[in-house]
Amino acid sequence: ARGEVTYTKGINQFGDKTEEEFMAYLNSGKLLKPKVPGKYGKLFVPSDKKPAAEVDWRDKGVVTEVKSQGDFCQSCWCFSSVSIHKLEVF
């Protein structure tokens, strides 16, 4: 990204697992059924505002460090949902 690397690489809890072990870990939880909104409102409400041509969220202080999702698989939907809502209210 234009030479602006702001992260470091390192070993985490998955570094010593084989591909088979890692895939078994990812697939160990029961699948969650997605809930489709209906009576709770719309997914998207249009706005009359014209979107900015470009936004760098780092300049606005919104981007945070990478967080561990813990040992419970399939929580990534929660982390991504919360991140999107943070941008809505920022």
C-alpha cells in the first residue's frame, strides 16, 4: 500500500498447526444461521449527501490495531459488523 506498512508480522497461536489442523479448527463450531432483517427495518437508508471521492480513515483516527477474535471460531461476522457500525457513528 504505497510503502505505508504499519504492521509487524509474527507467530500466533496458529503458527505451528498443519493445514489440516487449522481447517479442523475453523470448521469445529456449529454453523450459525444468518438472520434476515424484516420487521426490524431496512438494511440501507438512502441519503441525499454525495459521498466523498476518497476517505482515509487513518487520518480520522478510526482505524485501530488488529484485535484477536479469541478461540471461538465464527465470530468474525461480529467483529466486521461492529467495525462497520463504528464508521456509521464516527
